[in-house]
Amino acid sequence: MNGRERLGWGSAHEQAVEGWLYARGLTVEPFGQALLSEALRDVLKGDENRSLLRWLPDFACWRPGKPRLFLVDAKHCIGAATPNHSIELRALLASRMTMLPVFYVCEDGKALSAASVLEDGDDGGCCPECWKLALDDIWGRALPERCPEHARRGRLGSGTPYALVRRDRCISLDRLFGTVISGDIA
């Protein structure tokens, strides 16, 4: 699957996540790359500083009447039959940079917090060296563009450093954000 196909899948999943959150009574606003022009997104892809702005979550959310802002990133795992979700290490670092609670909502309708992944560790990931670099370098500049272990093992995909998180560590959206109060989430 090429990058353009992944982007199409990602956009559809982002729309689904937005609907799931809205149906639970949350206010959902675009955040992250959605606020940037296409030209700026292209510049960030090639930026030699490797800015974490590229990995900011998709949505800013809050419950009306409650001033508790949190961020949500739609994560689409292409291999839905796998026992894990993968999260790019730079996305985890970007979440820490925001100083806000960040949740990853997966295509199975469950979520996990960036804090829990950072605190509890990953369940495999691309390699121990990349995980250590992510924990030691809060800006992610020491992380390689492509994980050398990923390439050495002949894995498909982008090869960017990632964490694996078992699906059974995820929390239902109902438990995390409340039950559906309006609309159809399907």
C-alpha cells in the first residue's frame, strides 16, 4: 500500500473517530496538520530539524461546560488482524510536547493514552535502541529516519521507529469518553 492509499484510509478513519467522539457529546475541533497548509506540511516532511509538529494529534476535544482540553489522534492499523497497534515514536514524543492528555483512537473503537505507553513501555516495537532513544531525547532528533532493525529484518512499511502496544491494553471509548448520547456511531 502506498502513502496516498494510507492517507485515504487515514482520512476515512479520522472522520469515523470524529463521529464517535461527537456522538459522546464532545466538542471536536481539527488540530495538528489539519491546521496547516499543504505547502507547510510538505516543508515539514523534509525539514532537517525533524520537527515534531508533523506528529501532533488530529483533534482537540472537550466536553461543553468542562474546561478540560485533551487531544485525540486517529490511529489506523492496516493489519487489523494483528494483536497489536503500532504508534510512531515521534507521535508519542509530540504528545509529550503538548503537555495535554493525548489519546490514540484505533479502528476497533478502542483507545489508549500516550502517557500509558510512555510510562508502561511498549510491547515490542521496532527495536530496543529506538525505544531508548525516544525516552532519552524528548525532541526525537536522535531517532533515525528509518529503524535499522526494521530494514534488516526485511519488514514492509515506512520503517519509521514505532512502538507496539497490545490491543488488550486499550480502553473502550464508552469507558474513556462516556456512552453515546447522540447520533449513530457506525
